[in-house]
Amino acid sequence: MKNRYLKNIVVIIMMCLNMVSAWAQDAEVKDVYEYIVEANRNWQNPLTEWTHLGVVTLDSLQVDKAKQSINYYFNNQLSYLPWREAMVDTFFKSLQANHKEFAEGYKAQVYTNGYLLTDLIPNVYRHNLSIDTRRHIANKNAGSYIKRTDTDNYTSGLSGNHIALWHSHGWYYESKLDRWEWQRARLYGSVEDLSPMMYVLPYLAPMLENAGANLFLPRERCFNRNEVIIDNDWSTEGTKLELAKKLDYKLESGFAWKDTLYSGDNPFLSGSSYLVSNANGKVAGFHAKVPEAGEYAVHVAYKRNTTNSEVVTYKVKHGGGKTEFVLNQSMGGDTWAYLGTFYFTPEQEALVEISGNGQVSVDAVRLGGGMGNVARRPAEELIPNEWSLNNGNREASEGEVVDPEQYEWKTSERPRYMEAARYWLQYAGMPDTLVYSLNESKNDYNDDYQSRGEWVDYLMGAPNGPTKDREAAGLGLPIDLAFAFHTDAGITPDDSIIGTLGIYSSQRDSGYFPNGQSKLSSRDLTDIIQSQIVNDIQAKYNADWTRRGMWDKQYSEAWRPNVPTMLLELLSHQNLADMRYGLDPHFRFDVSRAIYKGMLRFLAFQEGRDYVVQPLPVSHMAITETDKGYRLSWQPVIDSLEATAVPTHYKVYCRIGTGGFDNGTLVDAPFYDLPKVKKGQIVSYKVTAINEGGESFPGEILAMGIARRKAEKVLVVNAFDRISAPAFIDEGNFAGVAWWDDMGVPDGIDYSFTGHQYDFNRQSPWLDDDSPGWGASYATCEGTGVKGNSFDNVIIHGKAIMQAGYSFVSVSDEVFEDSSYDASAYKAIDIILGEEKTTLSYKGTEVKYKIYTPAFMEQLRKVTSNKQHVFMSGAYVGSDFHLTRDTLAKDFAADVLRFKWRTNHAVRNGQIYATDYVHPVLKGHYTFNTQPGPDYYAVEAPDAIEPIGIHAVTAIRYKENNASAGTLYDGEYKTVILGFPFETVMGEQERTQLMKQILRFFYVE
């Protein structure tokens, strides 16, 4: 009994001691907590350079006595920063400084957006921290879907990778207004529905494909409005599908073309296809004639079956020869598969041949992009447009009830490339309920942005299938990442930049993709690409370019794809300062290259391999005579931003006449001894640089031709290198694109130009996309394309020279200006200036495209002193020295070329005529192009120039006002100088006539 009492007393004492200890610990924790709260009242974020991303505030903190840690919980703005180890250390030290005295030994732990701060450091930027393997790609090595057989396997590039990407919005049906319209407003001569397209299609997509990647786009990628279908069900007139003999086959479902697709129609379930079971070589041939010459994308269709052959060969016969692809038919299928884009002519048969062994599916071939054929009208219920951040989830409520029968079905009446993804996805055979019609046709706007991510998931299929059915079989394609390219809204009152925003989503599904990969891989991808973009822009364009935050938010395009995904908002299409860059082709190229480099770096690190960046295009092209014939030479271009982008070899592409280019010839050195050229034939060349990471874009195109009869050779100098944004004006409340001054020079053809800006008042408010206020622009050029610099102008001059009876060779202006270049063998020199002119960068830090460089003038002095003759044409032949106040060039033009500048913007129309001063040397009436369009680049500001000195006369006048359009000098040497570009003279016969007269003047004494 006594012992029991003693035991109870001991227990009570122990309990009291524990309570005292707990009270003491609680008191200690409370003291630590109160001390830290007080100490942090005056805490300031040490990373002051990132304060523009939002105010970072401490939401709460926790003292963990057991773990000797102090847990800081900050608001989400802290997660917007691009965290690196050094930044984390700086941030931690600022917090630890506040508790090191009272809570010595405690460690700080920082949380934001539900993550430890260190979790936000991408794997690729970790040096001391361990790599988070949960972010790595699971079960890689799926092999390539489609491989072009004449290209290298770019082991340090993107061979074997599969990427889904898309550009902004598109032309869509607004059921509440019963009309088709853009999803954004026309501003500064463009619209967001199109402007990102001119990054993705001309630049980003080819860069990725040149690195070996397989690309998938949910919008039409071909600009050609023509479309040719070859199929066993219905085909374009003049086409034919031939199956090889002795094949065992059965009919399965497949594609069938329909003039109009209505709600619920799936063209890939409307027709039939052949399933060949005993293929042993050639299987089928698709024969066609295109309606007009041009570039046509080639797509093929087949029925997917996991037992199909993994090695099916497609040979495409085009204007430049034959190109071969190997396609794995055990994946993909039941949709259009893109092979490549090739030049076809009506005179030559287009042919796609299929061969393989075992089981091969044969369905259809499509050439070109075509016109939209999806018809829309209101459904029985109309629901409102919803913000993408709402995921398209609406509260259960009734929409507006309408009677569809009161409305006619309407197609877009636009080229298919202009349409939103929702319509291409229907044409491409995607299932409506899983991919492009999640709202049962009640709202195409919502369906469009939701469809893009669901399409990615359907490409992959189970277990990464669409949201409504993760186990849907889909197409079995191993997509590695997805990328959505947009521009944002927002205005600044001055010339400051809105800048670049990155968006990703990591929160849904417990932070993991269905295959177990951590969704923080999307943050890694976003950080790497955004960093690359901003770093490159700051290095090349504007050191103050704004890096905006990285938002972890549930925007539809960011959260729906079940792969690492980034949604990019590159700049503000509403802000004039941003669009000064956004309309610049150089900027578009460099931003696209930055995105490509970011994707490459991300995927290489994910797969644990080194990477090499494809080289830049070559420069200093020349065709020169040698003892044995002719040699094509060039120089590599060093990339100051990327040490790995060094070429190891090159590929020379050849074009006979006006056909397409061949598949190229590999060479190791920066020159190529040309095969003998047939008389009467023009041969053109372009060159790319290659390394282990991929193939560059080509440099300019040069050409040569040998006349049928013995004749003098003309040297053609290509001095038209300029591509440029348009001119801008900013005079306080009057600001925008000064298209009347300089429309700029697109790179190739710009399909994003809508029409000229008409509202220049900064105070004009946005009222509606039909009345967007400041920056509002016309729609006169939508769907046509605006030609700029094709870098293929030599052949236009060369054809006229050959038809005039002379031979020619060509060199770039960089080579012509080199003091070592000897031009003495050519009695006549044709210098193409085009729309070349001195161009300042926005901030005035760089000068490009100056015509009258000291080297250029020195070479012309040399040739004229040698009694060689000069034909020079260009829109800024006089303005270039006048506007830059270059008195040396002005004197040179007067003393050597024998002309002076009178005015720019000489006329609005391009009608010209030869004067009596030069009759009969020159005669006739001609017209050059002054309006934007797809066939000729526009000369919006031709020069009026006048003769100087004896033996110099006005040779050509503008009909509009009789101003002097061109001069002729007939002295010890001869010159013809035109204030408009020769290649913009409309009509081949007219150009030949004019060139023939000029050369006869030069060569006939």
C-alpha cells in the first residue's frame, strides 16, 4: 500500500515536471516567435532588382522547436522570381540576420506557393543542390515518328524528340454575333491571332525541325490557299491513286474530303482506307498536278494500327527532285501527318510514293493549306466567353436559348492558316467530345483555347489522355513538351517595355503528370526559356528589356497538357514600345532562336546528354571563276551568344531554272566547285551550315547563267540584305506605325499584316475590338501576305540578263566590297539595292544596311576608273546619303555615279516612261509595284534623282508628276541609276525589255 502511494507520488511529480518542461518549451517557442515577428517588422526583400514583380510579404511563420527551424510562409509573389542558388542564399541570410542572436542554431525554411524556395530552382541551374529526378522524362527512347532520310541524326540536337506547339488564337465563329472574327483587336498593322504565327512558322518551327525534332501544330501551317487532295474516295480533278499489283488488302475507315464540314462531322471517319497485309516494296503512288507554281506542304494520312510497319517509306517527287521520309505507322495516324514543304509547278507531276514491308495503311495525301471548310451557326444554347484562367468551368446556369434553324451555316471564307485551332482539329480528325467541342458547340471561343491542351493529350493517349478520358487510346505519340506562344495586352505611357511573362501550372493532380513526372518540370521549362529569351534580347536589343514573373496559374493552355508546358506572353501587342521590336524580323528570328535554345537545353538536361546549337546562316556568298570553272564560296558566321554554334560542314542546295531546290550536297570546306552549267540554263545556289546540333537557315541565294551564244558576262551584286520593322512616329499624343514613311521589309512574305494603322491618338480608348482605339488598323491585306526581301532577287535580274543575250555571275555585297575582290573581268556590273538603306536600331545603338560604305564607294571608283559600266537600282539610292547627311556619299554620287537626290516619296503609283533624251537607247512605258502584296515587294518611297554634269541626263520619269526617276551617264564609263528597284518592275517581258536596252547601251559602242 505504501509503495503504491509512493509510485503515485512519483508519477504525479513526473507529470508536473513534464508540464513545467512543456510550459517552458512553449514559452521559449513563444518568445522566439514573438522575437522573430518583431525583428521582421522592418525586414526588406534584399533582391531589389525584382521588386517590379510584386510586393513580397510574409504571410505567416512557424517555429519548430523539434527541428530547430523557423518556417517562413511568403505570398505567391515570391515564387514569381527566377530563383538560383546564390539568390536563395542572399534571401536566407537576410532572414537569418533577424534571428541569429535570440534563436541561434535555428535554420530558416522558406515556403511560397506551397513549395520550399529551393524547389523552385530548375535542375539545370543547380550546382550544390541535388538534382530532383522526379522532374525527368519517364521512359524515353520512343524513337522518331518521321525521319527525313537525307538528314543527319543530330545526336546533340533534337533527333527523337516530339514537340507540340501553337501560336495564339485565330479567326473564329462568334455565335452571339453570328459572324466570324478575330479573338483580339487589330493593332499597329497586325493582330495577336496572327503575329505570333510569324515567329512560329517561318522561324521557330524550322529551327526545331532543323535540329531533328518532330513537330505537331493544331493550326494549319501551310500558307498556300490552294489545296489538292489525292484519295480513294474523292480526289481533286486530275489526280490519281494507284495501288501496286498483287497486294492483299481490305477496306477500313479513313479520310474522305467534304466540301463543308458541319457540327459532329469527322472527315477521318467519313471515308475509307486500304490496309495492305503483304507489302513487299512499292505499295501505292499518289499522282497530282498543282493549279499554280508555289510552295505546298505535303501531308499524308493513314489508319493507325499498332501492328502496322514501323518503317514505311514516303518518297515525294517535287520541283527540285525526290525527297524520302521514313514514317512509323504504328503510332500517329487517323489525322494529317506533315512530311515537308516543297515547290511544285503545274507543268511537272507531283508524286508521293509509299513503300514498305508487311502491314501498311494507305489513305490520302494533301498538298497545300487550302481554305477553311468548317461551317458554323449558333447551337440551341449560347454560353458566354470565359477567361482561360477559369479553365472554362462555369457554374451551372442556362445560357441564351436560340433557334439554330433561323441561321445559315457559315464558313470562315479565309485561308485555313488564319483559322483557330478548333476548326483545324475538326478537319484533322480529332474526336469532338474529347478535344475540340467540350462545350457542345455552345461557344467556339471557349472550345478553341480548351482544345489546344486536350489535343496534346490526345496525341499521346493513355495514361496521358484528354481530361474527360485519361485512358483514351489517342495516337500514341511520345510528346516531350508543349509550348503556347502568345503576346499580352498592356500599355505604358512612355517608351518603357511591358516585357516577357512565363506561365506554367503545377498544382493540379497533386503536382504530378499521369506518368509520375513532377509538374515542376513545367516550371523548369518556363524558367529556362524565359531566361534565354530575356538574356538574348537584353544582349542584342535592349538592356532594359523587362523580365516579368513566372506565374503558376491554371490557365487552360498551361494546365491541360499532360507534359511539361510553357505558356509564353512575349510582349505587349498593345504597347508601342514593345511593338517596335515585335514587328522587326530580326527580333522575331532571335526570339525564336532563344526559344529553340531553351527547349534544347531543357530536353538535353532531362535526358542527361550534351547539346549543340545549330549554326547561324552563312555570309559572304560569291560565285567566282577559276581555272577549272566556277566556285561557290562563303563564310561561317560566329554566334557571339552561343559557343557551341560552330559549323563542322555545310550543305549546298542547287536549283535549275525556276524549279525547286534539290536535297543538297554535303561539303566540309566553305567552298564548292560547281558542276558545269549548261548553256542557256540558270542555276541558283543556297548554303546551310551544319553541326551535331542541326542545320542552319540558308544564306542568300546566288545564281549564274551562261548564254547560249558567246556573250559578255555581267556581274550581279546582291546588295539588298535589309529586313526591317516599319518606321514609327511618337509625337506625344500622336504615335504609331509611320507606314507612309517606311513600311519596313518583311523577311520573305509576312502573313500577319492586316492593314495600315489609322488611329494614332494615344488618348483614344478601347471600346470594343471593332473600336480598339489607339493603334486601330485596317483589314485590307488579311489573307494575302505582304512580300518583303526574298533573298532571291538575283534570279530576277539574271533571267532578264539571259533573255537579253548575256551571261552572268553573282556575288554578295560583302564580297564585292572586299579589297581583295577583283571585278575587272566584268564590263557591266548590275547592283541590286532593292530597299537597302541605313537603318538605326530603336535605341540608336546599332547601324545596319548602309549603302555607301567606304569600301563600297572605293570599289565603284575602281571599276569606273577601269571604264566598267554600272547599273544600280534601288528605292533609297539617293535618300540613303541625304537622310543620313553623308556628304562624302553625296559627293561620291555626284562625282562618280553622276546623279543627285531630289526627293523621296517621289510618287504613289509606279508608272514610268523613258524620256526623249535617251531615245532610242531606252524607250517604253513600265510600271513598278507600290502596293503591299504577295507577288512583288512594295516600293512606298521611291527616290527622285537628277543628273549632274555633262553627258548625264534624265533617262526615265515618273508619269504621276514627271519627276526624274532615273539617270543615264555616257562618258568614259557609263551608268544607269534608277530610283526604284528593277525587280519590282511588273511583268517578266517588261523587265527583259528594260534590261536589254540598258545592257545594249553598255556593250554597244
